[in-house]
Amino acid sequence: MRYGKAGLFSVVLFFVCVPWLFAGQVTRHQKFEHADRNDDGKVTAKEMRVEKAWEAKQKNKVNTSVEKSYDADGDGWLDPAEVRRMLKDKQALIETSGKAKVDSPIEAEYDANKDGVIDSVEAVALKAAIQ
């Protein structure tokens, strides 16, 4: 063996870990392809405005201290992964206690009867949203 076990381990580790580190990250090329709505290979000013509006809709502004605690990058916005983490924690609380108080406007979307509490029946929609 030319590299030995340590060298083989390093190569395997590289090919397993590096793709995992970048999984879920959007490349510039992917952003360009998404922005180029008519597939002509150019992003016009109008296409860029549409793209910026779409990106803004993918995030939620931080409104409460609870939401702030889930804002991992501290940019004042909750991206989809941060929202999913917040809702998963709320789902876990509901599974253990049967209900949970609504602490943010995002959670209020799942409070069907608008009583300020998400119960186990209302949590069915919440669970579907995070999976």
C-alpha cells in the first residue's frame, strides 16, 4: 500500500465530509439559473428584481424574542432552515405537553381557532409543514 491506512482514511474522509459540508448551500451558478427565467443565458434587471422578491419571500423578519433566539446568523431574518428548527422544537413541546402557547406570528399560522394555543389537533398541520 502506497499511502497506508491513514492516507486511505484521509481520502475517504475527504470524499464523505466535503460534499456533506456543502449540501444545502446554493451556488452562484444555481442562483443564476434560478434568476434567468427565460433561459437565455442572461439575467436582466427585471429578472433580478423578480429574483430578489422571491428571495425575500423565502425569509421571515424576526419579530419576537423567541424568533430572535432561532436567528442563527443574527441577520434579523429567519431563513427556511431556521423556521423549520423553530417549528420542530414547538412540535416536540406539543408532543410532550399536548399543547403549546403561540410565541410568534409564524406559529400563529398554525393556530386554527386563534385562541393563542396550538393543540395536538392543530399540530397536525405544523407537523406536515416541517417534514
